[in-house]
Amino acid sequence: MEYESQRVRKAAPEMDPLRMGMGWTVEDLEKPQIMVESTFGDSHPGSAHLIYFVEEAVRGVNETGGKAARYFATDICDGMAQGHDGMNYSLPSREVIANLIEVHAKATTFDAGVFIASCDKAVPAHLMAIGRINIPSIVVTGGVMDAGPDLLTLEQIGAYSAMCKRGEISEDTLTYYKQHACPSCGACSFMGTASTMQVMAEAMGLMLPGSALMPATSTDLRRMAYRAGIQAVELAKKGMKASDIVTMKSFENAVMVHAAISGSSNSLLHIPAIAHEFGYEIDAGLFDRLHRGAHYLLDIRPAGEWPAQYFYYAGGVPRIMEEIRDRLHLDVMTVTGKTLGENLKELKRNGFYDRCDEYLKKVGRKRTDIIREFDTPIGNDGTIAILKGNLAPDGAVVKHSAVPKEMFRALLRARPFDSEEEAIRAVLSHEIKPGDAVIIRYEGPKGSGMPEMFYTTEAIASDEALGKSIALITDGRFSGASKGPAIGHVSPEAAEGGPIALVEEGDVIQVDIPGRKLEIIGIAGKTMPEEEIEKILNVRRRNWKQKAKKTNSKVIELFKEKAVSPMKGGYME
């Protein structure tokens, strides 16, 4: 088999001297060429440590007869982007990173790749790029940071900040929490989007078994990065492309694991976007269908009790898969060159779970404290629901495992706001009352780039009265750390003239999670027949004028112009 890199060498005579100019030997030129792509950079704790795994992967490649080349596409941090216009860059950054990886892979041909990332947009961007470039590929994720004192984790800071603004805790107490919430590198220690997407990468078959969401400080993770470098060379020799591994069955497995772990609602943006790059079209309906009746097993924050580092101690993705194995496609291929079913058998034989149990003993927990058995789940109807109705004809997303039971069915009074800034001021100043539906619009992909509504959700969830009596409804999205009565991704979005743009103060909003409904059922506080509602909405539609939210950013404006609906993945056409 002739490697693609060798074919290109023949066509590009400048390649050899240019590579030798950066220290390659004549022997190196003849080897399988392996790109080691990462989001390493001093941008945030999820990426600042990735260089260590890059070097281990490089060592694995070079010691196995390949030649590694390092490439970097540094990501941003959603946490650092909170509270200012930087959040508008978050979702567009996913597209930028995927595009840059495509440039790296295509401008200089490689025979395989090791892809190393940790966080919210970086992991899905790498997975999107892998589907697009379709070379033999293996993923290494940068793991999860340690919890702080008394198991303090970063997702608690938003709630503490809101409590401080309301005068419920002191400034000194908040400062202490802020200075101790991130004691190490790694993704934030809860099942937010970063942790969820690390799990999704393994569930899709693109990672070595058991390697997702390891503690970032563990020597185990460095060994996994080294082994990934070795395996990348093997994949190159076999010519096993990413598309030989990732199929529709792989995506269905990932969604089933998502249900079991109460994964981030942002996965409904990322999984369809990744599938699109692999040539599959997935919409939110697949999540709704597979989540129905699925057993939710993982007691990890923000919906559960424990920090995310405990996930690995309890057996990680393989243990989740063992519990739901009857609902998985065990015949799918993985980067090991073996099927998922074969990998699970091998983990039992090689003592993987015994090693995990040793970690659990050190923290005084047992496995079922973290990952429930299938027959004793936390919940038995998944964790995600897709709501539809005249307010969201194309759908809206709710993570019902984080919603108070009191809000599963509710009739609410509409309080519409045209930006998050207006809404959070109303929440913190006590203008929002029990029974309100806080509607934040013009924050979808075409409105402002689809930022997170994190601070507003935290302000609501941390208020004992509001957390169980109101809903937040938006065409924007939520942090993976969010909890409480939050409904997002409302489509069509306001910037496209969707019904959410037509809501007025005092409209009656029906939320029915079991019935999968999100509807306007009344005007000015009075319920009306469906046909009367439609007539009024038609009048409002004729009078509606688009609210321009121009920025001075070419990146954001390009994304707004090209982005598809959140229900399709929010990717750029």
C-alpha cells in the first residue's frame, strides 16, 4: 500500500527540502506521516496542559515507525467568555477550529492523525474535522480537573455570584470560592459540555476504551496519549479511515450514552453537526426518540452530587456501556481495530475495573454511588426532550433531568426580552415573579451567534422561589452547567421571524414536558381557541420588523449569515 503522503511527495518536489529544513531526516521522509493536532495554548485550564499529551503522542508515533508533525488550533474558554460580548464568539469558534484543522490536514497530506482537545467547542470541532478530512484518526481528550475544597466545582460559581448580588453571601465568601474552584488543569469538573463531548468521542468509537474524562493530572492519561500515538501508526498501516469506524450506529450509541449520563443539551448542536460532516443527517428527533425510556444512571454534577473526576473512578464510559449494553450496537468498529463488544470483554480481562475500584476506595465511595445499575436508575425516561408547538414549530430542547418536577406542566405569563442583559437585570431586581415565562430572544445563531444564557439560568436556579415556579425560554442556548427550568434552541429563531419574536407581554405560555409541547395558548392573560391565537399571531407577523444586531466582527457576521438552525446543529452551510 502506498501512503498518501508518499504519493504527494512525488507531486510536490519542494516538500522534502522544506521538511528537512525543520530537522527531518531522509529516513523520516519515507515514514507514515502522522499529524498531531491539538488546541494547546495558554487559553484556559482545558488546553494549557495539552502539550504534555501532544509530546506523549509524538513519542508514540515516532517510536512505532511513524513521523509526527505537531499542529495547533487553540480554542477559547466559554467560562472566560461569560458576562461580556466574548460569548458571541463561542459557537462560531467551533467552525473556525474545524476549518483550520481541515487546512492543516489538506494543505500538507498526512496518513493519519491524533487529535487532542478537552473542551466545549474544541472536542466537537475536532470530531467535525475528522469527519471532513476522513483520514485514519484517533482522539485523546485532556481529561477533567480536580475538585476544590469540599468538592467545590466551577459550575457553582454562577450561583454564588447571583447570591452575592442579592446580598445572601459576602464578597469575601465569593472571592474564596472563585480562588479555589479550579485547582488544576483539565475540563471543568461536572458533566457540562466539555465532559459530555469527551464522553461522546469515546462512545463514537474514536478513543481508546476507558480514556475519556480521566483526571487531567493522572499518569494514566499520559500513557493513553502515548498509546494513541502508537495506534495512529497502526491505523495508517491498515488504511482504516474515520468513516470505517463512525457510522449511524455509532451516533445512536453515543445518544444512548448521552441519555445515561444526563449529558449537556449542547450535544444537540454538536452531534448533528459532527454527523453532517460524516455524511449523516441527524436531527433532534433522534435524541427525543432514543431518550424515551432510557435509563439515566450517572450521579454527577450539575444534575447529580459528585464531581466529574469520580466518573473515571467508577469505570467511565465502559461501565456506562456495560449497564446499557442491551441497547447498544456492540458490533460497531472502533479505533482499536476491534468491535465495541470485543473491547468491553477485553477491559474485563485486563483488570480495568479493578484499577478503577482502587481509585474509588481512596475517595471512600462505591461504584453504585456514582454510576447506578441499570435496574436502579436515577430516572427511566432519559434526560432530554424535544418540545414543539406554535411557539417552537421546529422544536426546542429541554434537559428535563435538571427541571423541577413542579415545572413539567405549567401555564405561565410571558415576559419577553430582546437580549439576555435585559432579562438578567429583571431577574436580579425581582421584577420577575412566580408564574412568569422569561423569554430571551434574538440570541440564536442568526441573532447574535447563539451565546449561552448561563448567568440568567444560574440567577433563576439559585433563587428558591423562582427556581421552581418560572421557566426560561430562549432561541439561544445554555451552558452544560445549567440547571433549572430552562428551554433553549427555540426554532425558528427570532432573527428569522420565528414565533418567539411575536410573543408579547402577558401571553399565556404552556409548557408540557411529558406531552412534548411548547405553545402560546392565550393573549393578555386569557386562554383562547387555537384558531384565534393563530389569527392574532398572523397579525403580529405582518407587523413584525427584524431587529438588527450588527457587530463589528467579520467572524460573527459570517457565522450569522451561514449558520443553519440549532435543530440541525447550528453549523455553517
